[in-house]
Amino acid sequence: MSRKLFTEEQQQLLRQNPYIYSVTETRITLTKEFKEIFMTAYKAGESPRKILEDHGFDISIIGERRIWSISQHIRTEYQKYGEFHEGYGSRYNGLIN
């Protein structure tokens, strides 16, 4: 199955969300603030889809598959590091040669 690519227009729309750190054709990177909000709501029993919708994410642009992926990445980051980092790459600073 091929990955759903974001058009330039979709990228511009996604960048308007204050919880999005960056967007490329293939990736959404989230802010530390949103990851913390997400984890708190998730632990309280809210579904990943509802959390994203409640915070201005357009599910029709993101796609169903990314809902699960976003949830998985946030939970994995927390399990590995015990905290969240801004964006994507910063969590690996000093960890990868």
C-alpha cells in the first residue's frame, strides 16, 4: 500500500494548526505541547480521533491510517524517553551517530 502524500495546499492548511511543528509531503511533526495534551487525554480515555478533531486536525486531510500512527508515535516516545520533545529529530540528539 502506498503512502498518502500531502498536496502543497493540504500542507498549507495543516501548517495553520498551532500544534503542528512542521509538515512535509509525507510527514506531520507535532509540537511538544500537543503530545502532552494528547497523552493526558488518551490516558483519560479519549480516542485518538476525538483528541485530534478537538484540537483542530482535519481528519479528511490526515487520513485514518495516520490517526493510529500519530497515537502510536506519541505513546512510543513517552515510553522510550519518559517525556516529549519538540518536533521529531530533537528526541534523537546525541543518540544516533
